[in-house]
Amino acid sequence: MAAKKTGENMNAKLALAVKSGKYTLGYKSTIKSMRQGKAKLIIIAANTPILRKSELEYYAMMSRSKVYYFQGGNNELGTACGKMFRVGVLSILDAGDSDILEAVA
């Protein structure tokens, strides 16, 4: 029950961050934002391929970005962002009004 509640809470924080802050969707733009040092948080879907996930973790370590592993797949992550398409990975550049960065820490 607590895991379900936490997941719903994280979805609400993510939706607020997408609505009020700055973010990038997708693998290439996420790596680009990490290489530039702009990414503060990386959110990876559960069904992301292992090789891609490890590469994202490596870039996150190099750029000192936080990593959050989303419980659902890329369909659920896209829905949580308010998009009508699949999202495998996204990076939060500016959280806006959301406290998602403190919630992950």
C-alpha cells in the first residue's frame, strides 16, 4: 500500500515538474543535457534496456545528476508526464514549483 501511495505521489510531483519546470524527453537529449551539466535529475523507465540504462547511469555519475528508477514502463512514464506517447527516459533541468528533487534525495 505504501509503495502504491509513493508512486502516485511521485507521479503528481513529476506532472507538476513537467508543467512548471524545464525538462527534456528522450535518450539523446538526456545525454546531451548531462554532458552540458544542466540535468539535475534523470528518470529512467523500468523497461529501459540494460545497456542503455548503464550508459545513462555512467553519464549521471560523471555529471553528478541524481537518478530515479520509475516503477512503471515507458508507457506509464509517458502518461505520468502528461504525454500521449512512450517516454523511456527524461531529465529534469529545472523543477519549477515541484519539490521532486528533494523527494528523490
